[in-house]
Amino acid sequence: MTEEEWTIPDVAVAVDLAVLTVRAEQLQILLVERGIEPFRGALALPGGFLASAREDIDGAAVRELAEETGLAAQDLHLEQLRTYGTPDRDPRRRVITVCYLAVVPNLPVPRAGGDADVARWVPVAEALAGPLAFDHSRIISDAVERARGKLEYTTLATAFCPAEFTVTELRRVYEIVWGEQLEPRNFHRKVTGADGFLVPTGEKTLRQGGRPAELYRRGPASLLHPALLRSRASSLEVTA
């Protein structure tokens, strides 16, 4: 390519946030109703353009999260998912978006703001079944698969839980995110035997009914050893 043929593409940079939680026994994602065109009135992931040429990408994600949902980044697990840059993904112009995956315990209904008219939790299966703005169906599918995979070899599952939780509550996180049933005794043995995964609080709870259940909190480990492996079926069924 000659120097005359070379042109710097005119692109905009945005951030989007795929915020997942376990709520009402379902894996749910935070969506906003867009208050502006394009796709005004459609459901979409919270996000937006960088505020200036000097704004940091991670900082933009934190700002958009607070502006459009009222959630604070320090209250959740936040990591970069991937970058999406298909030329026609936004009808306004060429837009490259850096998407973030966030995981939170069950929280109250978020507060909408910024370019969003309404913010609400939506079951993932319902979100993927209906029309969404831009390429957000693809992003949601990728986010769910990332979360499912990380539950196998990291301690991410505890990010779906409150500060103190039972093994049964933790198991339900795995079952809901993976979309499969797990054998209770085998699961209990694996998670309590994994080095640094769970720390007993010394307290018990009756909130599940029946016998008092031990309460745990997240341990210092970030990687899970040995890994907990899901079935092949759950890895193929995104909306299970």
C-alpha cells in the first residue's frame, strides 16, 4: 500500500458493560432502555463513548457504570471481556467498543441515568430471545460463556454471593450459571477441600430451613485447584 493510499480510519471508541447476577433463581443481566437514537427505546447493555481523548478506557467503564446504573465498580468484579469492531455494528459511524464483564451479588433494582431511560435486570434467556440494540446479543453470549468458563478454574463464583454464604448457596450459583444440576455431597467435598477457596466464619444460619448450615466467606485464592468442570452440554447451551 502506497503512502497516498494509506488513510487513518475515522473511528470512535466506546465501552459497554455486561453485568451479570444470580437473581430469582436465574442468571440475569443488567440492561438499559436507550433514551436516544439509534435504537431509542430498545434494550441494550449500559455503556457509551469516551468522554474525551484523554479518558482512560478502564476509567470510562467505571464512569458509565455509575452514570447509567448507579452501581459502583468497587462493589463488583470487573474485567475486560473483549473488543468488538465490526465496521457496521453502529449505524452512526465506525465504533470500536471495549466490553467489560462485571459480576455482582443480588442487588436492588439499579438506578438509570445518562443516556438510559430505564435500567433493569433481565433473565439472560429472555434477553437473548428478544431484539437488542447493536450487536449486544453477541456480547451477552460471549459474557455468559466467559463467566461459565471462569467458574471452572477460578473463584469467580463467590462474586455472585453475598459476603457470607453457605455451600448450598454457592452450589446454586454454579447450577444456575452452568444450567445443570450438581451432586450436593460431591460439590461440598470439592469446594471445601480446594485450597484457599472458602474460609469458615464459625457461624451458622437457618435461612435455608432444616438443619443449621455453616457460613463461609471468600478465601484468598483466585485460581481454583483442583478445577471444577462443567458438563459438555452446559458449555454448548448458552441460554440454559
